[in-house]
Amino acid sequence: MKSSILGVAAVLAAATLALTGCSNSSGSGSGSSGGATTAAKKTACVILPDTESSPRWESGDRPALNKALTAAGFNANIQNAQNSTTKYTSIAQAQLTKGCGVMLLVDLNGVGATVLAKAHTAGVPVIAYDRPIKGADYYVSFDNEKVGELEGQMIVDGLKAEKKDPKTASVVCMSGDPTDGNAAYFKAGALKVMGAAGIKCALSPAGTWDATKSGTEFQQAYTTLKGNIDAVWTANDANNAAIITVLNKYNKTVPTSGQDASVAGLQNILLGKQYGTVYKPYQLEAKQASDVAIALLKGTKPSAPTTQAGVPSFLETPILVTASNMKQVFDDGNAQASAVCTGNVAPKCTAAGIS
């Protein structure tokens, strides 16, 4: 666990050197069933969930996982379900038919559990990646309850900055998809911190990871409360961007939260429309997951430092980012000034030392 990121680039460089020196052994004590080919035993099968909930899956996780696994001498079969549980299931079936020595699954609306059962039947160990899956052999993610705590603190601090009493503030709570295990952790952490400050959610819509639907849910909440809203706890940047669009329509600015350090999130922070974002450098997660997958492909079982819901877990530490320390995201290479510092955001970037 790390309390801060001391040079993501340095970590990646060290990781690449370590991985390059790994054995090309194809054995796996808990890998594919007895009839599996050598190629199958040397293959890590990965299923990513979509391209909508975060740009990280394709631009970050895919190349990072592929690079680490292939550098260690293994094959990487990485597919994206495009937000379809049907496609997720068909991808998994095709991968298992072709052969996998280990599977890394980012759950999508609960379908990960079904695929996990099929993988275990085939003798293939499963790493739940980023999102929890009950019964997985390992879970690699960030400390997601801590993510929620940081988001909740944004709302508490934002209200205080506005000189508003948290105990009497009208706060709308916009969760992620209730079928996603991480969404529950985010919400639990946020409610823990906000509750300690005396905040009660004025309204809590069902929740979704679809930004358009989240915007609709918030519009309904705004109408119900007749615009009497002092802050909005939102689980991620993408949903929050849709919520800010609704607030902009009414010329209203209140403290809001998010995570992922996305382009939209960083821009909204600089424009004063979002208090902060939770920064989770995907490189740390991808490196850890690759390390675990490589160990399993080599026939060893790594020891996890903790457990979550009974699953051996590796949980990285998330970072709260505001305008004051945002430069770190750019310095780490996880945001580009050319994408963020456009239009009316450009002078805000200059003021924050971002170029």
C-alpha cells in the first residue's frame, strides 16, 4: 500500500525490468484443465467492461497489461465487452474454449460471477480486477471504500468553504450502478464521512454508470427538490459531468465530487464546478494484477496482504486531487495539457502551473 505516488514512471520502469527477467515457464498448478495445450497454459485471458464508464480501460489498462504479460513471456488475450453482458459471456466462452491459464475479469453488471464459475469448472484461476467478484481467487483494485471516504470529504470541505452547515445542507447522493460491487464500497465510504459531519442525503436515486442516465436521474431529483440543493455527492467524473450540465442549465454551482481524474473531471475542478477527483493511477493496479497473473501462470500462489469479502486482496491507496495538487496527474503522464487546457480552461491551467 502506498500513501502517495512517488513517480509512476519510475515504478513502471522497474516493473518492466522485473517482468522482462521472469521465467517463460508454461506450467501452472491451478491453470487450465488436463487437456489444455501449452499455449493455453501460457495465456492470460482478460475481459474489460466497456469504453463508457472510463477511458482508462482501452487507453490505459489494455496496453499496460499487454506489455507486462508479454514481456514476461506469456500470451495476453484481451477483449472488451462494450458494456454488453451478452458479449461478455460470449467472449469468455471463446477464451475458455481456446484456452486460458488465468483470467482477469473486470465485472460488468454481475456477469463476472457466471464467468468465474465457468472458469473454475475448467480449472482456471480468476483475478477480479478493479471490481470485486465473490469467490475470485484474488482481487486487485484500489481501496474503494477509501475512494468513497475521499469523495465524502470533498462534499464536507466544499460545504464548509461555502459557509454552509453540513447538518442542514441539502445534499443529493448520486451512486454508481447498484449491481457493481465497487459502487457499494464508494457509497459506504462517502456516507461514513458525510454522516460523521451530520450530512443526510436529501435524495438518493438508484444509481448507474451511464452518464446520460445519471443526468436524467439528477434532473428528476433537481425538480423534486425544486432546486434546493447545496451539494452533490457523485461517484465518478463521467456521471458528475452530466450532473454539472444540469446545474449549468440553471446557472447553479455547488460542491460536487468524482473519481478517475478524467479530462472532464479535471476541467470541472479548474472551473470551480467540482471540488476534486479521486486519482487512481491505473499503472499501479495493472502492475499488481500482472504480477499476480504471472505468478499463477508460473504455478505459484502469491500471498496477499489483506482480504476483502473473503478474497485475498491487493488494494492500492487512492489520492485526493484538487486544483492545488492536480499537476501531479500531468507529471505522471496520466493527463495531457493539450486535452485539458482548452477554451476557458486554458487560463485556469496557467494559474495552476499546468502547461
